[in-house]
Amino acid sequence: MAEYDIHIAGGTIVDGTRVPRYQGDLWIKDGRISKIGGRADGVAKEVVDATGKIVAPGFVDLHTHYDAQIRWDPWCTISGYHGVTSVVLGNCGFGFAPVAADFRERSMLTMTRTEAIPFESMKQGMEWDWETIPEYLDSLDRIPKGVNVIQYMPTASLMTYVMGLEKAKAGTPASDVERKEMARLLHEGMDAGLCGFSIQRLGPDSVQADFDGSPMVTDIMCDEDILNLAQVLADRDEGFIQITQGTGDIRADIAFLEELAGVAQRPILHNVVAPARQDPEVHRRPLRWIEKCREQGLPIYAQCGTGRAGFAFTLEHWNLYDASPAWRAVTTGSKEEKIAKMQDPELRQALMEEAEEADKRLQVIQAGVGGNPRSLVVQGVNRQADLQEYVGKSVGEIAETEGKHHIEVMLDLSLRGDLNVEFLGPDKGSNAEFMAEMMTESPYAIPGVSDGGAHTKFFTGGAYTTDFLTWLVRDEGVVTLEEAHYRLSNLPAHAAGFRDRGTLREGAAADVLVYDMEELEILPNWIGDVEYDLPGGEWRRVQRAAGYDRIIVNGETTFASGECTGLTPGKLLRHGRG
């Protein structure tokens, strides 16, 4: 008789291929799915009763920023809490290799603002034992992991390493010698197991700026330097590209993305497509464009913003107004510097004068966080009794009552609360019909853009998988369970070149979920709880999950009934294999 490690018995199997669900058993041995369906032909070391529960492939999250956090949190939570078993690191061109030894601290400072990861946590939690990409991948291979990982070449790190920070920041095109060296290093990285490269190009007024308020290196990168790297993937016929592009010139952006796809002839993950609440053209327009690109043989996918996570932030930690020069000026620097700037009459006046223009520049961000500053609601006041009267009131309401400009209200309340007054983006609702249309009618729409590991003090996008299942499948009934698991696992694995991941089939890696659809829940359901679990005693917002009986990675249980087992069976998947 055969011997198995795990026997998942009596569950409803949804295998990620869109095949209709069916009742059956699943057996795991040596990290792989050994058998699906039929009668037991052996014994198992462990039997999991899945009666009344869903058995499905682990989720694949293509857009995370766990580059630092995986060094102290092998399970990449909060994504790991919510059924994610594989992640991609190095998104948006940001990362920690190649990085010279004397540039380590500067690279960490960059991430304190652009991805809002605490500096002290990185400094204490990261043990640097690399400089080059091959050395970095070897280091990533060595550390314990509770999820599977593939890694982009972070283009900002590459450019800085080759060109030097000053030249790269100047927006100066690379020389022929520098382009050859960047291509060589990308080849070297691909040989070592990279999956491709990533870029954020948002122009000089980037919404995700460097720690000093200047644009990120890739924000002002020229077309030719990007195409130089795309040619590497074309020459190798492997890898893919993630790009977040929004320079303000939509026609030029579209033309360049088409050129990029044409040169690389490799999958392009275009960030971000998200539906509006009222206008369906907001998502239909880019999806029609992608359909036309596909007809021309251009392999572009849409990475879609599908999560409904709320935003609660203070002006001490907030950076997503950086596309506004006035806001960027006031919110850059140390806490003491920010306080001084918010008290400066000239800077305050500049903010008020730019308010209308800022609302235009920040329209997409404001839609995501619940509206413009007038609609933000005061949620917390640093436990100060003299500010309690403001809790639950909107900034606009307070401004009207006190006869102030709404920007003055935000600044004055923040100053009175030592920058710890918390503003909440109200939940204005999401359009389930539009979201379902995007997720079912376009063959190239991938859910997610979790930003897991980033924006740790005001955003919890890593719960998007649970939200997708509870909202669109269970509560609204607008997406089938089979379609949901195809989109959350199979399609992203296929687009990113994960081998043997994203589906339940015999012989595939055993990344498996067992969950109770009726019990599935995000805890808390809107704004994450504050937990002091980062190195250095730093805090972050966390949303946990209920309803996942088992999260299994490579045949070993990492979470059982919401509790971490401490096991770290995750792998670095060089070239998506492993």
C-alpha cells in the first residue's frame, strides 16, 4: 500500500482550471499532489477532514513589496494569512540588489517613503550578505521562507549601481557603456534565476517619491534605457516585465507600452486597471486597448485593483499625496521637520493655493482612499481629550463649522495631536457589477495589486484574496467559485511563469488551501488593527483571516485554523521552477 503525508478527505475540489467543482479526496506526498479522486489506496500520516469545505490551489500574488519583510517574516503576512502561497518580489523597480555595501543605508531610506516601510525595522531585520543579484538570490535561497518566491530585477537598483545615484537621478540617458553593463547584469541575474525586471515610471511628480521627495530613479528613466533591458528578455526568450506607468501623457504612455511589448515579446504586466463606482468606461477603455494589443500579438496583461481595503493615516507617515509638489514639500523629512513645515505660513499658503490643482493630480489616489481631503473623517486623536469633539466628523464639516480652509483643518488638527491625528477614508462602496465584468469578460485581467509589505501604517491590501471570495463570490454571487480560483491562482501563475503552481493536478507542487466559505472573513473587516510586531518595536496595520482550515505550501501546513505552525517549506523558484 502507498504511504502519503496528507490525505484531504471529503472536500469540494476547485482545481483552478475552471472545471466545475466536484467532491473528492486529495493525497499529498513529498511536497507534491500524488493523487486526486478515487478510493484510498494507502495510509496517510495525517488526515484532514474537508467535509463541507473547499479544497483549492494556493493564491499567487504578483505585486508585493516583501523584499525587506521576508527577512524577518518568512510567511509574508498579511498575505500569508489570506491563502497566498507564492509571491513576486522586486515590484515597481524597487529592491535591494544590486547594491554596493556603502549604499545599503541609502537604499533602505528610499523604501521608508516610497513604500512606507520603517527604517529601523529594515536596519534591525535585514542581515546584508550580498552585493550582486546572484549573491542576493543565494541569500534569499538560504533564509527560511513560508511562501514560494520569484524575484524581479529592480531597475532602480540596477541603474543606481551602474550609473551612480547622481547621474541616475538627473534623468540623463545611460551611455552606451552603461547600457551594455546593465544588459550584462540583467543577463547575469537571469542566469541566476530572476524572472524579469520591473519599473515604476510616474514622471517628476511621482505619487511614490524617494525619501527626500525627489522622483525615483525610474520615474524619469528614458525609453531607450528601458528598451535596452527589454531586448535582453527578447534575446533570451524568457522572463516578463512589470510596469507601473503614468507620466501624465496617456497617448505617449500607451504608445510606449506597445513598443515595449513589441521589443520584449514577453508578458507585460500593466499596472493598474481598476473600476470606478459609476463610469464603466474607466475599466472598459484599458481592457479594450489590451484586447487590441493581443490581436496584434503583444502579450500584455492587466493587473487589476480588486481589493476594498480602507485607508487610515496620519500626516507623520502619509506619502500618497506626493504627486502634489506642495503636499510633498510639507510631508517630507523627519517628524520635527514636518511639524516645522506645517507651521510655516508660506508653505501652508502654498498648500491652500494648490488645493484645487492637487485634487486633480491626486484624483486616482483620492478615489482609492475614499475621497479628497474634505471627505476624510477624523478617526483617532492621539487619546487627547481636547480633540475628542472632532472624532467622527469630516474635515469638510469641521472646516465649515470653524470657518477655515479644509487644508488648515488637517494641518491644525495634526499639529495639535503631534502628527498622530488619524484620518479615515470613508467607505463609499464599490461596484460589484463592474468588478465582476472586469474579472470575467477580459481573458487578460489578473486580480490583486496587493502591495503586500508596503504602506505598512495605513494600508492592508494583502487581504484582497479573501475579500474577492467573500464579496464577489459568496455575498454578491457575481463571480463563480471556479472563475475566482482561476483568476487568483492559475492565471497569475501562467502570466508570471510559475511552473507547477496555480492548479490542483497530480504531480504538481502541493500548494493547497482548505477553507470554509461560510466562515471566511477578514478580521477586522475594514481598517487593520495596530500590531507592534516589526523589528525595532515598530507597528503596522494587520488584517487576519478566519475560515482557512489549512494553508499548505509544498506539502507542509504553514497555517492551521489561522495559527502559524512555524514551518517554512517555501522555496526560491529560480526561473519559476522548484
